[in-house]
Amino acid sequence: MRAVGLLRYGGPEVLRVVELPTPHAGPGEVRIRVRAAAVNPADTLIRAGMTPVRLRGGDPLLPGQDIAGIIDEVGSGVSGALAPGDLVMAMVNPTREAGGGYAEWVVLPESWVVPAPAGVSPAEAATLPLNGLTALHALDQLRLSSGRTLAVTGAAGAVGGYAVQLAKAAGHRVLADAAPGDAELVAALGADVTVARGPGVADRFREYAPDGVDAAVDAALLGSALLPAVRAGGAVALLRGGPDPALRAQADQRRIDMVSAYVHEYDGRRDKLDLLRRLAEEGALTLRVAGRFPPEEAARAHQLLEAGGVRGRLVIEF
């Protein structure tokens, strides 16, 4: 089978199409003929050697954490909820021996896979699992009761956009930041209030939540600059690791709880991924494809993502 991988860490140019043995489904597993694999910031970090996902000997390392495609083989013991011919989506953990999702065929445990939302293309479905589950895990960690006020930074991005929409689906009031060119997009995603992003954003959030927001999802990685927007006793969800000591100390002074969203806590959580499917089918989640590329142009997709300004997800189509 064809796959996109790397034999050394580096820039986008290290990505290449490689030939690998076609895998087969074992007990409790399904094989997916991948039609689309989304390109995420985490993939660029894997490619650059900046994550725990490591090269092993002379084998190519495959990035990729979102896939959508057609089930074409099932192993023994599979429940029957999924069958050959089904269009499905899944999140892939690149730390597994088989690597990530940039490949024509991917084998996963049945519990990692759910039907794609009805009526969407494989490319659209591939934009949902990783980013949707990241946003969902962030909100789940915040443990907000319905009707709270939530701030979302980086709301025009993939994770931030899903955080806005999931928060609205859960009954919250959402304040979000956006660049001037993204304000209309963020409003369309459902934000109740949109403020200008950049220095002083915490003060602008406070104009609409004078006592401070109850919680925040920091998809823009603002860190300490966001804390003044949050009320004492509130909470902030971080999207890349835990707080550094300085940020933790500032948060502790104001009794702000810092929680970390780690998406692979939801590996194999069919219930969580299926919730996203249902919300997408109901129109509560918007699936945004920013561009489509053949495997031979995966490096170009990485270049565009790292250049910034991409709205939605770039997708490699096999």
C-alpha cells in the first residue's frame, strides 16, 4: 500500500510516499480503506521530531491522527455494528506500532471507529475526530453546569471552532476572539460575542463579562494573558500540556483551576466520537475542509498549515 511517511525528522520536504505491506484486520479489529486523512499541527510536530512519537530503526514514521474511509475487512469477534462498505471515521494514535493515519489502509480496534456523519464526504468526516475530541475533552475537563459563560481563544481555528459549537450545544454563553477577517466566521459558528484578538483580549472579554468568565478554552495558547478574563474560582483548559510553574503560580493566586486537554485520553471512546457524529448530523458542528491534496503533495499541505491562516483542515486524499 501507499503511505506518506518520513525517514528523518525535518521540514515538510522529508515527507515522501512510501510502499508498505497492506495490513489485515485481526480479532476485534476493522480495516479501513482510507479515503481522507486530515493534516493537523500535531502532525507537523511529529515530522519535526518534537513529540514522543519516535523513528524506529529504518522504518518510515507515519504521521496522521484523523481518517475517514470505507471498512473493507473485519476480524473475528467484531460486534456487527460496523460492516464492510460502511463509511466511517476514526482518530488514530501515531505512537502505535503501525504508526499514524497517512496510509491507504489502517487497521484499528472496533471501538476506535464510528460511522461518518450521514451525508458528508470522507474529506469532511476526516476533519472531525482529533479536533472535535480535543475540544470535547477540554469542555469535559471544565465540568461546567449548563448556562455558564465560556471564553474561547483561537475560535476561528479547528479546535477553537469546535469548542465554540460544542459549548453552544451544551447550553453555554460563548465569548470568542477573532481577527477582523474571521469575525463573521466566528459569529456564524455560534459565538454570542466576538471580540478582537491580540493584546488586551482579556479586558475585552471583561467588557461582556464584568465579573469574569466562568471558564476558558485557550486554543490560541495565550497562557497568562488570558487569566485576567477569568473570575476567581473559575477554570482554564490548556491544549498543549500542563501549565508551567509561573502560569500555575498566577492561577493559584486567583484560585483558577488549570486543566489539560489530552485528546488521547479518548482513544477508543466510541461514545465520545459517536456524540460528535450525532452533533454533526444535527448541524451543530460545522465540518470545514480548507484544501485537498494527493499523497504526493503532502509536503505542500504541511507548508501551507505551518504558514498560518488556514481555516478548517487540509486533507490528504488517497
